[in-house]
Amino acid sequence: MRRTSTVVALATTAAVLAVPAAAGAHVTINPREAAAGSFSVLAVRVPNERDRAGTVKLSLRFPAGVPSVSYEPVSGWTTRVVMRRLSKPIETENGRITRVVSRVMWTGTRRGLGRIAPGQFRDFRISVRVPGDAGDVHTFKALQTYSNGEQVHWYGKPDAELPAPTLTVTAPAAEPHGLAAGLLTTF
């Protein structure tokens, strides 16, 4: 009897501890904050939440105003950047922008390396110039595809069951001033 109670207690504890971990295992952008106008490296973290299928593709839809993206190659995965033409070009200090990033897609190419197995996650790193102003929240809708054909749409609001990854824009870093700033500009 004592052994049965111990087994039941351990199983209950394991189930309770597993629920928060599964509930927090969503596609996310890390870090979750970046300064306006900064060139930031962001990790798109993709966990596998299935027991019998591997993640084999991720499509990440970008918010408005991202003119370019660089990505870090991932062994066993191909990366495709899709641009969209603006109906009205944007004039910037660096020239006219006529196209912006629409989405980035990562697709597994080989068994093993090109899949995220059950219980694993993978970070896909990108570098972008963060658009917007302090307080803006950018939404990156994600479509995760599993090896069995199932697709999970990470499109929801932050409190939804399937929330979209978000990035909160913070104030730009303060410019140095005073004596130290003068020294920096004289060299």
C-alpha cells in the first residue's frame, strides 16, 4: 500500500510540474525587448511540443517596417527570405526603400539535423534594425509545421493559447555626452 501511494504521489508531482513547462513552451522571440533603431540579434526559439513528430519547417511573418534581415545559417536547414514591394516607397537618410521583409522560412533538409525532435528546441538567429518607437509591440506571426503534416498557427494575442511571438520596443540608448563624449569624438 505504501509503495502504491508513493508511486501515485510521484506521478502526480511529475504531472503538476510538467504542466507549466508545456504551457510556457511556445515559439518566442528572444530577447523580448530591443531598442528603437538598434541593429539587434534576435533568436526565434522553436520548441517541439509533439511526442511523435519532429518540427520540419517554420515560417515567420514580419511586422511592417523591417527593410532587411540577416540570418545565421543552421546546419540541416535552408533559409528563404521573402520580400514584399511597398505601394508607397519610404524615403530615408540612406535612400529610398521600395521593399520590406514579408517573412523568413526555415525548412529542414536532412533527417536528424533538419528537424527538431520531441523534447528539443532550436534557436534560429536573425539580425534586424528594430523599427518603431519606445512602447511599440511588434508581432511576428509564426507557422510551425511538423513531420506528420500538422501545422500550428502561433498567431494569437499574448494571452491566447497559441500566442504570436512579440518584440517590445524600448527607448534608444542614450548618446554619450560631457567630457567623455568629447574624448570619443577626438580620436
